[in-house]
Amino acid sequence: MVHHHHTQTAAHHDHHNTHNHGSQDDHAVHTAGQHAGHSTAMFKNRFWAALALTVPVVYFSPMVGHLLGYMPPMFPGSAFIPPVLGTVIFLHGGQPFLKGGLQELKDRRPGMMLLIGMAISVAFLASWVTSLGIGGFDLDFWWELALLVTIMLLGHWIEMRALGSAQGALDALAALLPDEAERVTGGGAETVPVSELREGDTVLVRSGARLPADGTVIDGQAEFDESMITGESRTVPRSPGDTVVAGTVATDNSVRVRVTAVGDNTALAGIQRLVAEAQASSSKAQALADRAAAFLFYFAAGAGALTFVAWTLLGSVPEAVARTVTVLVIACPHALGLAIPLVIAISTEQAARAGVLIKNRMALERMRTVDVVLFDKTGTLTTGEPELKDVTASDGGSRDGLLALAAAVEADSEHPVARAIVRAARRGNLQIPQATGFTSMTGRGVRATVDGRAIHVGGPALLRELGLSEPESLAASTSAWVERGAAVLHVVDGNRILGAVSLEDAVRPESRQAVAALQDRGLQVAMVTGDARQVADAVAHELHIDEVFAEVLPADKDKKVAELQGRGLKVAMVGDGVNDSPALARAEVGIAIGAGTDVAMESAGVVLAGNDPRAVLSMVDLSRASYRKMWQNLVWATGYNVVSVPLAAGVLAFAGVVLSPAAAAVLMSASTIVVALNAQLLRRVKLNPEQVR
């Protein structure tokens, strides 16, 4: 009896097998790797520490006192409060930026970290020179240094918190293997760690248990759920001589399996390698803020050098140093440090309300550039659950009577197919008769006694076993069903075939709207599945999908993404199974359906909390809106710099217009407020999957 089985349940962990992976904060928040080893908690703790020290630094700063019209209290040592606390802020709060800046220098990829590192280092040195009274400079930047470090720590904390921390896809894949296996010995079976299994061992796999290694069935037969490896939604019968794969589940019976591959040689380990390769080859594009920061770094370094040379030639070295320092300090806009994190924080919060969990900021930025959305079929566009599609009775019998009879036989079975038949009968308000003596015949069907008659329900194997052939009147209907890829079950009374029912993987009603709305937004929609060509074509026809890849093995799903990319298309992949992980990791944007497996979620940059494919639209709309906001904020933040840096350099000094360090710092704070307010406007973007059109 060919039975569907839900992809999702199969691919979830065994509940007893709870691996504690630990939280991996190491997270692709900045693609250039500045956040490597930096956790959300680290930025948070350093921010609060820096904030506590910044308050006295700012309060005791003569420049702030002068600006706000008060005199900081004077007592022995009060002059050293800003330098001492400022040094602690620089060394403790500034450490992630200094480290990250050095890494960017090594990688020759200047970005945000180098820009911040340069500004705080110059401010630190200039301020100490002033505090120690060397050379008569008046470059007291302690309060500016403290504010800059504190605001940048806040920006990074907001960003990291918004994105959350992600666990490794490879850990989740490893978790599909049970911790222990039952190895068959001369005296019965012993429980051993999976790592102790060797090729040639025999293992006992009980009903509902996961296979610990690849092997060959040597005793017993069972329906195996292989959806996590093949993507095929139906369970497949496996009997002696058949090969079975680690991580798959024996759904209904116990079998004995001779181990043929362990550890790195298993099919599951192959998928792990594919995911690792795909993740390593994913785009190395720098995030938008980093590109802006790189521009500002070169701009500031160039402006600083020009400033120093020009003022030195004009004959004033102290003035040259003062102007150059001012230029380098104000070249790092607070606004830039907050512009992007605020947009990301608000957009991820908006997305979460719409059931879209964004794990990787690059996924959010890239989504607006996507050309084609590639959906996995089973469990994504379809429910992954069988649904009764059609009923036909032979010799003009009653369709309702036939369905009620089939439901009576299946009523005691927990199988998804049985539930689908019973559900359809109840939906039609049919009177389901009482059945007794229910028996399941593995791989063939089920049997029960109804009103004194022995009724069988099953697939082609049942007819062969009973020596029956399908009457012509039925064949016309059933052959069309088979062509569509439906599972066909016959209802048999003794040696008479009463009729047949067809079951298909049910298409989600939301899928139609999602596909149409994506096409309205100018995107192509493609579908990939491990199912047979006729099954795939039937679903694609129903949903008006642009392109279909059918009968695709897991290793090849990854290749299909690469094939689309090879045509110059940017791909968003939407999937829910383990076998989708390499493809999710390979695509520009990987989107996991939340009802899917842990592994798929780990490989994806985005997780849809529910299993409504229309949420992909929220992602597209949000990506476009947040990108606009990022650009507006960056134009403001960098525009402010493009104007203030030359003024601080003294290009209009001949006309008596010179931007003092204090005025530059005040303007910088004002630009930060403008950027923060602009980011808040993102809250107006409407994201409701119910109103997709």
C-alpha cells in the first residue's frame, strides 16, 4: 500500500536525541567577518559599561560645559576624570572596533570597523597630548571619543539582537543521527554509541526509530520515511536486499540492517559536505553600510592627508595637526553607526510580526535583488499531507457508499492516508459503518470486517496478492489518476473490486495567491521536487508556475540553484526539508518554512514562522522598503560628512568660515537624531500575508 507521509515529522529530531549544540553567536551579521567571535551579550555588556563611564566624562568636559553654559566642578584630580575614564572606554569599549579594524586592514577590505577604529585612535592620542599639555594643542576629544564608542556599541548591539544568534546547520544535520544503536550480537542485542558501529555489523532498527548508518536490509520489511534524504513525500517499502540510508525512519515495523557505511561515508555526511561547501561559496558581498564606510575611510584618509600638507605649507604645523585630527575624528559619523542597525532592527521586528524571522542581515538586503523564487514542492507549496482527490465506483455503484466503506476499514489506522480517507468521509457527512478485526498488511494495504464482509483497501501489490485485475470501467479513471501522480487505492470485497480512490499531496490554498503575487512583482517562480515528473507537472499547472525541476535528488537540488545562478539569475530558495539544506545555503537568499526541519532553518538566512508561502511576499516588500531607508540614511550620514569634513579641514578658512571641533561634534549628534527618526518611518510598511495583492 503506497502511503504518503509528512515530510516534516520525519525530518525532525528524535525527541530523545536532544543534542545540546550550544549557542553560536558567531554569525554573519557583517559579511566581512568583523563580528567573528562577538556575541550580542558582549556588545550589550560593553555598551552599558561604556555608557556608565561616558556620563562623568561628558559632564567633566570643559568643552561640553562651555557649550551648555555651566562650569564643571573643580577639585584636585578632577581634570584627570575624562582622560582616565576615557582611556578605559577606549581600551574596553573600543576593543571590538580596534580588533575588527586591524582584521579589515589585513583583509584589505576597509569597512565600518576600520573607520571607527581610526576615529577613536586619533581622538585618543590627540586627547592625551592635550591633557598632558604637550605642544600647546587644544584637542580635547575625550567626550567625543566616549560618545562615539558608546553609540557604536549601541548600534552593533541593536543589530546583533535584531538578528538573533543562529545555530550551525551542520550540527542540526548531525542531530538527525541517533546517539545510540542496537547492535545484534550472538546473545541478542546490545546498545552501543553510534561511533562504535563498524561496516559489517548488524543493527536492529525498531518501528519509529531512525537508522544509525547506511546499510542493507537483511531481515524484515518496513515502510521507510526517506523524505529527509530524497524529498519524496511517500514512504517507501524496504525488504531484504534493499539499501537504506542513515537518518531515515522505519515507520511501521522492525528490521535488521547490515551496516555498509558509517561516519563520513554515509549519505547524510555527503549532504553535510554539500551544505558546508555551499555556505563557503555563498556571496562574499559586503553589506551596504560597509561599502559606505569604505568610501568614508578613503575620503577621510585622503582629506586628512591633504589637510595636513596644505596647512603645513601655509606655515603652521600645530594648526595642521589640529585640523587633521578634527577631520579624522569627525569623519566617522555616529549616524552611520546607527543608520543601518536601526533600519535592520525595525525591519526585523516588523518582519517578525508578519511571521518572518530574519537571521542574516545580508538575506534582508539581497531579497530585493532576487529574480526567481525557487520553491520546494512538498511541505512548502503543498501540505506534505495526502488529501482524497477522487472516488470512482465500478458498475455504477454509489461513490458515497464506497468512500464510507473505505473509511470504515481505515478508521482504526493512524496512517496519514487512512486519516485523509476518514477526513473526506466525515467532511461529506457520510454514515461510516462499524468495522472489526482491523489488520495492517505491510506494503500491501489494510483489511477489516464490515457488516460480515471481509473488505480490503490497498494498492497494486494488494491486487497482485489477491490475483485480481482491474475492470475496464475503473481503468479509464485510475490510469488518468496515475498519470497525475496520484496514489490509487482499491476497495475490494472478497474477490470483487468495488471501486478505487485517489490521494494526492494537497496544494496549499495560499500557494496560488503567493505565486500570482510574486509574478505581479516581476519575479519568476520555479519549483523543485524529488517527486515524479507527472506529480510535479500537475502541481505546477494548477499554480501556473514558470519552471519545474522534477525527480531531483538532494545533491541535485543544490545544482538546480547553481544552474539558475549560471543563467545570471539571483535565486531565493524556499524549502523545508533536510535535503533542501545545501540548496538553501547556495541560494542568494535561503528561506526555510518554519514547519520544516531544524536543519533547513539553520541553513537559511530567513525562517517563515508558519508555513504560509505568502510570507515570502512580506520579505520582498520589506527588503525593498528597508533598502530605500538604508540609502536615505546613508545619503544623510555620508552627505553630512562630505560637507563637514572640508569645513573642518579649513577650505573656507580664507573667508573666515572654520568648523570648530565642538561645532562638528554637535552637528554629528544632530545628524544621528535625523537618521533615527527616519528609520522609524519603516513601521508604516504594511506586511499582512492575507492582503497579498
